[in-house]
Amino acid sequence: MSGTGPQITPFLKAWYRWKTLRLPWRRQFLVGLDLQGNTYWEFRDRGTTSSSPLTKWRRIVRYPGGRSTHPSDVVVPPQWHQWLRHTRPDPPSLAEQQADVIRQERLKILAAEADARWAAKPSYLDAPDSRTKARQPPLVGGSMLEEAKELPRDTKEEHEREREGTWEKMKKGQQEVESKEAKEKDPWKKARQGAPSDGWQPKAWTPGAGGGGGKR
């Protein structure tokens, strides 16, 4: 879309002025044009007169190519689109259309500048932060190997002895726990204890200990 409007020759300009005159015998009047050269007209249906107050004016657009131009190739500005649908009473002027084109170009420039500023900012998706790596705990095997490489020889031997001693203590404690659990779960322990009457023994009989016995 051109921001300066269509190139109008003096003859065409005079013809446009002549068509805009609302003479009584005319049934069609030129209302205006857009920046692409499309012209917009008002007319009445046949059989209606200007004296009928309820008669609604019809509105159409005509493009320079005429019938050779496909309707999908015709671009109607929003202001003229509103006028064609009778949602805008007054037609837009060329100055208004030029100002709207300048406003759209300015918006495109501002949007491009905003996109450039946004692209210049560092993105957290480009590379992981090194501080995040530092906060992550290393693997157990990897940390032990790194510590073994960094420690001196004497310290390495002492570290190995401490680790072996700790391992032996853990192994011994585990064996004691397993032995204790095995004793508690012994199924023959109660069988070896026997019944409560197994240890009872009868006492020896003593003469005269019982009552009621004697000579008559």
C-alpha cells in the first residue's frame, strides 16, 4: 500500500470532481477513493427516488482493473470496509488513510526494535548455568576417586585404613545382629525347655505320716 496515495492526473482529478456532484438526475455518485486507486460509490435501486426518506443508499467499490481483476486480489482498507457495511457514516479522507499507513509503519519499526532488544538478552535456555552445576552433588564413586587423586600419599594410606576399619566394624556389627536374630528365632529352644511337669519328682513314703491309722 502506498503512503502517498494514487497518482491522479489533472484530467482524472477533474473527472472525479464531476462524478462527486449530486445532481438531481444522477442515480450514482462518487464518494471517495483509497490509496490503491479503488473508488467507492453510492447509488439507489431502480424505481426509487430521492424523495423517499426510508430509501437506503447502496454502497459499492470499483477497482482499476475492472472485471479482469480477481476479487481476492482487491484489498479494501478497514476504514472503507466499515463504510461499505454502513457502520461508518462518513467516508475516510486521503489524509486519514495516509496517517493510518504511517502509524502502521511506525508500529512495525517499534516491534522490530523490541524483538532485537529481546534477542540481545541472554537466554537461560542457551546453556546451563555453571552455578547450577556447582550446586549439584557429585556421584559417590566419582567423589571418592577425585579425593583420592587430590590427597597426598600418606593421607591416602590413612584414608584407606580408616575406610577398611569402618568396613570391618560394619561387617562385625551386621554379623552380631544376624547371630542374635538367629538365636531368637531358634525353633528347638522351647522344645528343649520341656513341659512344666517334667522336673517333678515324688516324695518318699513315711509310716505314720497319714492320719486315721492305729491299733484298736
